[in-house]
Amino acid sequence: MREEASESMQDYLKNIYLIIRERGGSVSTSELAKKMRVSPPTVTSMLVKLGERKFVKYEKYKGVKLAKKGEIIALEVLRHHRLIETYLVEHLDYDWSEVHEEADILEHHISEKMELRIANALGNPKFDPHGAPIPSADLSSIAKDETTRLGEHISGDIVVIERVREREKEELQYLARIGMVPGKQVEVESVAPFGMVTLTNENGTHSLPKEIAMSIHVKKI
């Protein structure tokens, strides 16, 4: 299915999907350029091509949304990416901070047969090592995200970490070291007016910059 689109097109479709899932609506050229680390004119040129192929619905100055077949390609690439990340952690002893770049490369190249074997070897997991949902084999839309961000909570709130968004390698390593990983319970001790969030878990008390706390998705107990 993804063979209909080039690797570059697949990357655009995946990133459009991720931005829309994060906050809904349409995606602006500047927002997509920032996420993909390219210039706005480069993005505009690609969006025109994607629109011509009916992968997206794009209107200049109004942003872009995915058409159905563009969403299916995005989900297929995302499924590959998250299955690969999971396989690297569970079977090849990669750290969760190392797998994103590897999966970015491999996601375009595994066959449907290999995807099936990886999924079966892993027991058909529903989530990747960072807690992100793995699209199902039928590529149906992922259920609406019902989590909140840790940085939005106030003193006294007790939450369980559901997912940690993509961060720098050193940041993910630190979060793992202090136990801020999916499935762990955390209590918000205090939120400083200058942007630090102090948290307590089974590993002790820790302070995180609010920017990092906002990348940790949780559910309140």
C-alpha cells in the first residue's frame, strides 16, 4: 500500500498524521516545516504533489488535512515504526532512547510478511516502548487520545504515566533512570512559577522542566 508513495511522501504523511492526532484541526506549512526540519517552500512543494495524488486535502494559507488513503499510508508506516522500536527493545537489547532513528530508517523497507512475523514474535503488542499505540493490522484509525499532560497537573494530583513523546536521547535516558516510564505512578508535589515541576515516585523526588513534563502523557487516578 505504501508503495504508492515515495519514502519522502510517506514521511510527510506520517508527520501530518502525528500533528493532527496531537491537537486536531489542519496542519500549517510552518508547523510541518518545523517538525520535519525543512524550509516552508519545500513543504509547500511536497503538499502540492500530495494533493495531486489525492493523499491530502491542501489549500494554500488554510493548511493540510489527510485524505483517507493518505491516512492509511501514514498508519501503515507508523505501525512499522512502532513495531520495529518494540522489537529492537525486546529482542535486540536496544535502550528505548536509541530506537527512534533506527525505526525511521527501517519503517520504509520491511515487507508485509516481515511486519506480520515481527508482530507475531512480539505477541501482537498494542503499545511501543514509549507507550504510543501501535496501529492495528487492519490499519483502522487509532482511538482518540484520552490522556492529559503531566505538566498540566497541579500539586497533589496522582497519575499513571501512559506515554512519553519523542525526546532527545539523553532526556529519555534520564527519565528511564528516575522511573518516569509508562506504567509508573507519579504524584505531583509542586509546580514552580518559573517552570519546574517536582514529582515523587517509587524512585524518590525529582524536578523536571515543564517542557519535559508536558511531553509525558498521563491518566489521573
